Amino acid sequence: MYQPREFAGTDEDTAYAHIRSNPFGIIVSASGELAATHLPFLLDDEDRPAGLVSHFARRNPQWERLADGDDVLCVFPGPSSYISPNVYTAEPDVPTWNYTAVHVHGRFHLLADPPEVRELLARTVRTFERGSSAPWQLSSMDPADLEGLARGVVGFGVRTTRIVGGYKLSQDKLDEDVEQVRRGLASSDRHEDRAVAEAMRTHQVRGRRSPPSTDPASWLPRDGPA
């Protein structure tokens, strides 16, 4: 993931926390041909994560082209918002987009043990039903029906080799404009805008104290082709 220094994140705990909050990710692979699938992910271990687990539909051809040890990329987008230059009061600038995202580079491996796959499915249900006032449970299904449905999925894990966070939240702006952006997003009627404002609060975004690396004048040569 390309990120200017103001937005780059290297802390694994922060990145895994992002995945807990934004678990619907995209697994990308290039074994045979480029492929991507949108899936719900869990951390392999909630206390000391070293990777991810999820499951493919068995009919999805992407998993059939993957072998244990193949490199994959899992992308976890967070909330995003368009930022209009109209909000800036400290200095002029151009339109931009604020967002958060985490990329997990890792090694793919199948979960071949049926009890392991069934526990993955049970844990997935428990995790995403947790906030419900009346959580649905796998035990409510007929065991034969459940077994038949479980045969239609393929469980897998991804062992993390590199994890990169991108948290572009106006860190390259001056204090006054950071606060203008945050206030504007927080008062928006769009849920995603308010989520970006909350991310700015969570990440304790402060205005810059030096010239921004995002200004092309700081790295483009003064003469020569663009």
C-alpha cells in the first residue's frame, strides 16, 4: 500500500483492531489468474493474532487455484469521505478523500480438518450475532441440514507476513483545518462521514508541525517534464 509518511501505520495492534471493526475484507490472489473475493474474516487468535481465518464457497474457483503457502493479499477498507476545499480556513488546498484501510500480506493454507471448519463456522456466527438481542445459533438448524451446508464451504487461514495500515485523516493539514474537517464530518447526515470523524478522534489526529510530504513542491523537480 502506498502511503505518504503522514498516513502510514506500522503498529500491528492498531491494524488488527481495524480488522475487528471492519471484518468484511477482500482476498486477492494471482495464482493462475488474478482473482478477488469479498468475505467476512476473523482473527486467527483474538488475544495474540498472527493471521486471519475465513471460508470460501466451495464452488468459488479462486480457492481451487491456491496451494498451501501461496501469497495472498487481504484488503480491509474502513470508512471514507470526500473532503471539499470549502472546509479549509487556515490555508487553501484541493479536494481530497479521507479514509482508513489495512492490507494483510500473508501465506494461504486450507483448513482440511472438518471439525476445525465447523468450529470456524460456529465462531463466525457467534462473532457476528454478538450484538443481537436474540442471537441466532447454529444449534437451531437441523443437524443434517447444517452438515449439508457445511460441506458447501472451504475453510482457510492466512498467516500474516506483513501488515500495513493506511490512515489518511488530514494529518497533513494545519490544526485549524484538521478541526474544521472533523467538525464538518461529525455533523454530516452520512453515517460514513461521521465514522471518519470518529476515526480522526480515535487516532488522535493533530495538525502538522512541518511542511507536508504530500505537497508535490517538496519532491517534484522544479524543471523538467511533469
